[in-house]
Amino acid sequence: MRGNLVVERRNGFFETSFMPGRQFTSPADFNTQFTGWLQRANHRVVRTIRARPADLIEADRAAMLPLPPIPPQLGWCHRVRLGRDYYVRLDASDYSVDPAVIGRLVDVTASLERVQARADGRVAADHTRVWARGRTVTDPGHAQTARRLREEFRQPRPPGPDSGLTRDLADYDRAFGLVTANGEVA
């Protein structure tokens, strides 16, 4: 519980010391500005620890435990069945997925930069992540595939010999017992 308080206190400090008056064009711009600000801020003497954080970093690293052998999952991961509209939603924005996988389960993963969807291990979507809310990101290839699939659906297909839709009428006669043992109609 104490760790959460420390993190929240630091976040509050960053909000009041770093964020006011700044504007950001992207997450990368935020990180660039924040990195520059931290370099200056870490060389100032902090009243509560009576030292500069830059002077204490090596002692902190020496006290840290090693990283686990399996790296932790980073980012966002979710499995969803792809609906007829062939879009998946992430943070109030929609991203198109290959319509060929409609109705199947897709694994959607997101990092700070990318949104991907995989079906059966194959990449079915790969988009640059948008940070604005309410956006719809459509791959032109996905839209073209959707148009083609709609056209194919609208075209009637004549039944072929292997379709199983044609049947010999004698089958019905036998089913209803209208044919005798030697094949004559009763």
C-alpha cells in the first residue's frame, strides 16, 4: 500500500511541477519534454532527502532485485470475436481488421505506438495507435476486402452438382414406402 502512495505522490508532483503550461502533440513529444525536464529536475537538491536524485541513482540500482527471467506483459491485450462491422475498439477509438476473419476470435494487442490484431497467429490488422477519442482508423485494404465480400454475398450462386441441393425423386418414393422391393411404384 505504501508503494501506491509514493507513486501517487510522485504523479501529483509531476502534474503540478511539469505539466502546467505545456502542450503535447503526441506521446513521443510528452516523453521528450518529460525526459528533458527530468534531467534538470534530478540535478536539483531535493529538500526531503537533502541530496540530488542524480547522485543517489547508483545506490538505488545496487539495492534493486534482478529482473524476472520471463519479462512481464507490457501494453494491452484482449481476445474478442470479430463482429460483422470488422472493427475492434480500444480506448474509445475503432480500428479495422481484415474482414476475412469476421466471426473468428482475434487477439488484439496495443502498445504506446501500435495496435495489432491476430487471427490464428496471422496479423489481421496493424495500425498506428491514435490517442484522440472517437476516431475510426480504417485500412484501405480492409475496406476493399469488405466491398468485395459484400458483392460476392449479393450475387446468387447457382447450385452445383456437389452442392447437395439436387436429389433424385426416387429417393422420396423409397423414403415414403411408395416403391416395392423390386423397384416398382406401388
